[in-house]
Amino acid sequence: MRVEGIPASPGYAEGPLFDLDQPPASYKAKASAEEEQAALVSAIGKAVGRLAALVETADGDAAGILEFHIAMLEDDALSGPALAAIGSGQPADAAWRAALDNEIAGYEASDQDYFRARAADLRDIRDQVLRALSEDSEAATPPGAILYGDDIAPTRFLETDWSIGGGIALKRGSTASHVAMLARSRGVPMVVGLGDEAETPTGAALLDAERGGIIFSPSPAEIETFRRSASTFADRQGAARTFLTEPAVTKAGTSVRVQVNIAYPSDVDGIEIESCDGVGLMRTEFLFGKTLPDEETQYRAYRKVLEWAGDKPVTIRTVDAGGDKPVPGFTVEETNPFLGLRGIRLSLKRRDIFRVQIRALLRAAIHGNLKVMFPMIATPEEYSHAAALFAEEQAALAAQGVAHRLPPLGIMVEVPSVALAPEDFADVAFLSIGSNDLTQYVMAAARDNAAVAHLNAVRNPAVLRLIAAITAFGRERDIPVSLCGDAGGDPAAIPALLEAGLRDLSVAPAQLAMAKAAIADIPV
């Protein structure tokens, strides 16, 4: 029986199902409230210690996730209600579970995908402490198993040995979750949004994370078909690696620039600069966590990537907070945040915070080939106001004798108003198409909603028509145009993007080889 879901990380996996939803062992109650409180504090400490040990061996994105978990566990706002409940007579395990379940319910009820995705982190935190309370350890994952359940904890992912195969199949989950990000960066097949089965399946399964689906109790014919598809996918991946260090060129000799998208400065540690044409998108949201970053912290982060890239361009996006990326002390609660105060709108509203980022970018610009772009631009006035702030801070730095440089300033094309009237933005230095949001807004369909996922397609004629119009406008006005959304790394979408006139794509580092191979197979 095949069940359809949403691909979160492409690939194929064949193996036994492993139930992610196994409950921890039972807790032994203590003699007094004081002992219960001490037990909870000790369990939180053990969970923090376990996470800290994982951080020591984790790379950039994984370390950032684990540090977020540690910060949450060390926050009194999370443990306070549980300790108070223990003082009122509840045992430690029940008090902790109730406090965390209340938080989780609030996240899961949100209409924002960011909050729903973060519910998995809270469940992970909850279960880490419950296991420490009961002195229980998680059951070992069988080699090559397909992990199946409601959702998966980031720590479970990081502690699993994926070198011998395996995959992830989730009844719910999200393509925007921390685990989905980790799976894509490590090439672990993952499907989300499978829904509930009447009975929990057992035995072997086939996970098709290229198209999005899983087959329970497969027949011999289904196994044979699956293995052919998996073999073809593996052959494509193997062949693609030969293109990694070569320039991207079509069969007809048309050159295509292929840059990388990064979320953390440490992401570049695992990338050979010779394999790409620069950084087409460096997100800066990672800096805006539980506290707002100061100028020096931002400057050091930007400088690291610029020095790594050398003469190649690095396009840094000013903070794209709001929507599915809330930031404490910066963003505001809204009923419809995707259509609210997010991206450049928020930065212009909170100029005190924006000016700090601007100064850090101006100072870092002397260390490489920096370009800066503004997210969620909808009107020419927004661009003008943002550019004026750069000019003001440049003048201030010059007056202070601080070394700096004004980089080229461009915009993201993700709001349909820009795509429909690009002539209003003829004075920008460059245009970068954000295919994720542009597609979402054009089709009025969230890409993480399984019920409408089929509508959220960059290859829809309406979306492609807008991309072609933007590209044509750029050629006419000699304004560089690139694309930095997920579509740029999708081999199935790349032919349509090149046909629409694009010659500059930015992709996730793990997608570099497959993107270059797809380009090499295009006849134009």
C-alpha cells in the first residue's frame, strides 16, 4: 500500500520501520515536593549535558539547533511553571509534561509554519528531560531503518548513523523543520505529511522521497520497480559529482552561474570555493536568536564568508524576520504574518536595529565582493528608504574615520507587485528572484500544506511567465537577475528556468552537483 506525502529531502530508502513514538519508561515518584523539584532540576541538567556533548561534534547548522535547545532548557520561563506545579503537589514527570505540552499545543495551533515546525524542538526538549527523569535511554535505531512516526526529534536525527542508509517518514512534520534542513544537508531521504493510518504499520517499507511517498508491506513487483528508481537516482547522483568542480555549461555551450545559499557562516567550511560561483544568498536570521546581535558580532560573521569567497560575490540578505521567522524583541504578533510586518517592512519600522546591521555590512564590505539585498520589497519607496539609510550610515562611518565601502544594493523579487511592474525598480543594482515566496503568493498555496502542495509549483505557467518577464526586463536594462529559491536546485525545474531566460541560480550546497549535471543536459 502506497501512502502519498510531501518530499522534504530527496532520495530512496528500503528497510524495516522503526516506531519513533515509543513512550519513555515510567517515573518513580519521590517522597517530597523538594525531592521532586531537585529531580527535575537534575534531569534538566543531564539533558543539557547530553546536548552540550553533541555540540562538540556537530557542524554549523546542527550546532545552532542544539544550542537553541540548550538555551530553551536553561530558560526559567520553561521550567518555572513545572517547578511551581511540583510545589502544588504534582510529581516531577507530570508537571514537566504538562508545562511542555501546554507550550507545544500553542505552537501546533499556530497558523505559522515556523511555529508548527518548532513544536518538534519542544517535543524533543520535553522527552529529553522525561528520559533523564526515568533514567531511560532511547531504543537504538536498527541500521538502515526507516524512522516512522508523528515527528522526529533533532537529537534523534543527530545520534543516528546515516552512513549505512535509512530514511525518515513522518505522519506530520514539516519541510521547514530543523530536521528537514539537516536531512537535506546530509542527503537523508525524508517525507512528511503522510497522515495517520488506521493501524501502525510494521515490517519492511520502501521510502520514495524523490516523489514523496512510502509503500508499506510492498509486493515483489513494487520492490522491483522501487529498486530500479533508486538505482537510477543513485546513478544520477554519482554522475553529477563529476560536474562539481567544473563550470556549469549547457550542451550548446551556454554558461550558467551557480552560486550557493547559506544560513550560517560555518556552512562555507564544508564547501570548496572552486565548486561554485559565489554566494547567491546568505541569510542573516541565524544571528537574530534569543538576543539581538550587536554590530561586532554581525561584522565578524559577514567578514568570515567574504574572506572565504575571495573575489567571488557574496550576496547578503538583510534580516528577513517576521512571517515564519519570529525574533524575540523584534517581530510582532500578527493574525496573518505572511502578509504583515516582515522583511524590509519590519527593518524600516525598527530602524534602530536595522542601522546596526547596516553598519556591520558597510564595514565588512572592504573584505570581499559584497552585495546586499532587501527582502519582501513591494514598492519603490521601500527600496529608496532602505538605500537612504545605507547612505546615512556610510556618511557617519566616513566622519568617524572607520574603514567601510558601500556595496551594490539590490532587491528580492518575491512580492507579485515587483514582478508585475519591474520598471518601477530600474535604479536597483540587481534583482534576485525568491521563488519560494513568489510561487506561494502567486498561487495562494503554502508549500508546507499537504492539501494544496500540488498547487505550489514554480513550473506553473503563471509563475514562469513572471520569471521570464523579470529576466527579460533585466536584460533590457542591463540589471543582473538571479534566482535563489529552492527551484534553483531542483533538476526538474532547471530546464524551465533556463528557458525563461535565467542564467544565474543559487542552490543549497548539497544540490550543487545535481544542479550542474542538470544544466549540462539541457540542449539550449
